[in-house]
Amino acid sequence: MTTLTTPMPTLALTTGDRALLALSRALARAVDTRMQARAMRVSRDHARRAARDDGRSPLAEAEFTLRVR
């Protein structure tokens, strides 16, 4: 029997298909979270470097970092 003549009920998602979809979504969320965290880390590092280059105090650097976010 070919896929074109396969009865419709067999085209429904199986338990394995659902598990793979759930795993795929979980991995996509994890990757997205890591990418966002990396972007924030780069932003904080840039702000910290800029603050140090300007000769700011650690307190002023912290305030600046909070404003940048």
C-alpha cells in the first residue's frame, strides 16, 4: 500500500510523534532562552566596559547597567 492509498486513520499522530514534537518544542525553547541570555550578557559586558573606560565608580557602573537594560 502506498502513502497515497493509506487510509486516513493511520495518518493520525502516534504517541511517538507527539513525544518527538514535545521534545522538539522543548529544545527550541531552551535554545531561545540561551540565545537571549547570551545577548543580555553581551549587552551587560559592553555596558561594563564602557563604564570602566569612562572612569566611573562601581556604583555608577551598576546604575548605568540597570538603565541600559
